[in-house]
Amino acid sequence: MEVGVLGAGQLGRMLALAGHPLGLRFCFLDPTPNSPASGLGEHVVAPWDDSAALARLARADVVTFEFENVPVDALHWLRDHVRVLPNPRALEVGRDRLQEKTRFRELGIPTADFRAVDDEASLLAAVAELGTPCLLKTRRFGYDGKGQALIREPAEASAAYAALAGQPLILEAFVRFQRELSILCVRGQSGETRFYPLIENQHREGILRLSRAPALQVSPEQRASAERHAERLLADLDYVGVLALELFDVGGTLFANELAPRVHNSGHFSIEGARTSQFENHLRAVCGLPLGDTSLLGPSAMLNLIGHVPPKAPLLEVPDLHLHDYGKAPRAQRKVGHLTLRARDDAELETRLAHVQALLASG
């Protein structure tokens, strides 16, 4: 069975690594040559909307995506010729913050208050309504902290608008949260749904640095709430595959921040930390195979490698550490790999994390 994938980045690479043992073949469409997934399947180097490239992808048995910013028209064309999973509607919602927040509100999922911003006058009115601090964001193409500006007081609104003007914008009320969480879920073609445990995430400079699973001090009510929010989205979007929902813990109440209609950075721990990784489960879902067990093998963590891959030998001496090098050229603020750690209990994981973080700081 052949899986077509829009995007050949590190997520596509990890999909292929999970799919090869299942006997799956891959064809990637990505305009960037020598992408991380190159060499793990056929790589068609062409623009996203190239008709010949899309026709090649349509010869696959199913098409999925690891990258949100592909033209929706290309997905709709593909859908007329081959099965595309997840539903492209999820992509349309997940990559537009206004649609995303509106969908949360319609489904009764708590989220930050927000206003659409069409011009500077509407921004000033929205700031007056929501108060400060607040966040002005681009509706699309924002990731790893890009495309947003914090407005600490009303006098800063015009400068924030000037910095982001020319793009559709949304203003969000500032949420004073205690921690950032995410939940990964997978839904099969029959509607069967499974959840990974809640994950706690730490960001710096807008970039995910550390994910820990399971998150500590999660009440049964919080876990049930997270699963209920995710399940509503899966059903509403007629979703098949892995979906991630990013959450804020606000005094015990979970606020939805963003959804990602694909495998997700915070779920990389699952490669070595869960009985079935998010990547294998995504493929099982889109290929119509039985879903895998999402339970953990032990407390686990993932650390992103930002900018460069440090010397490997010291890291590989750490027990139950696994290094994933994406083969990317070093560049500031670029995710070039990640580490996973697993331990027998929370205390052992903390000790190993502290040791690895010290090694990274010295390298």
C-alpha cells in the first residue's frame, strides 16, 4: 500500500520510519529538495499546486499531510481522485486562527475571548473591549512564536498593527495560565477513538523546548475534560488520523489554544515512550488498520534540539535516551532534531532530564 504525503519535513520522515515496518511505501510532494524525508520514499520536488506532481500523488492509495500551509485547492483536487485523510476541512479550520477559535466557541470548548481585526480602527475598538495585555496574531502562517505581537497597553496597539499589517489578523485576550498542556488523540475510519495521556509542555521564545508525558498532577476531571474537548472536534470535523489539541491550564479549567490536524511535536515522546507511536497510529488510521495501544511504557520526555545537534557521544551514554537527527543544516531557532527519554518512575525521569539538560547547556 502506498501513502502519499504532502510535505517531506521531519514529520514526514517519522511517518515513513513508522510505516516501513508495516510494509507501507511513501511518495512525498515537497518543493524543497533534500528534505528530511527524502530517501525514505519517492520525493516529488515541485510546487504544491503543480498538476503533474498532484497527479503522481493521486496514484497513491491514500493521501495525508504533515504540513498545514498547502493550498486547500490542491487538497480538494486530490480528494476528487484519491482518498484524502484527515478531512481537508480540518486543515482549513486548523490553519486559520479565527475559524479555529470560532469552532471552539461553537462546540462549547473554553478558549480565550477574541475579535477579528480588519483594520487599525477595528483593532483599537477590540483592544478597548478585551483590555490589555492582549495578543495580536496573524490568522495564518504563525508558528513557533512567529506572527504575533503582545500589546501591553493601549498605546502599543498601533505599533503592533503596523508590524503585522497586510495580513488577516485576530486579537486574543491574554490568558493567565499556570501551565501548557496538550492531548493527542487518534480516530479511525470506523469512528473508534483513542487518547494518549495529557502532556505538559514548556516553551521558550515561542518554541517548544520540552514535553513530558504524562503531565503531573492531572485530575481525573481534567483528563476527562481534555478528552471530551478533543472528541467534539474529531466528530465535528469528521476526522481520521492523529489530532493534537493544545491547552492552557487556568486554575484547573482547560482552555483550548490551538488544534493541529496532524502528528504533533509534543507527541514525539511516543516513538519510544508509548506502546504505539503517534506516527504509527496516524498511518493505521488513514490506512484503515486497527488502532494501536496508546498507553505509556513509562514516564517519558522529549527535548527539541534547536539550532544544531550537539556532540552525540555524551548524550548517548544516558540510559534510555534516543537521539533523532533530522539531517537539517544548522540554523538559529530551527528544530534540527529531538531527544526522547524514558524512565521507570517520575523521580528517575527528573534525574535524567536534569543530566541531559546540563549536557545540552554545555554543548
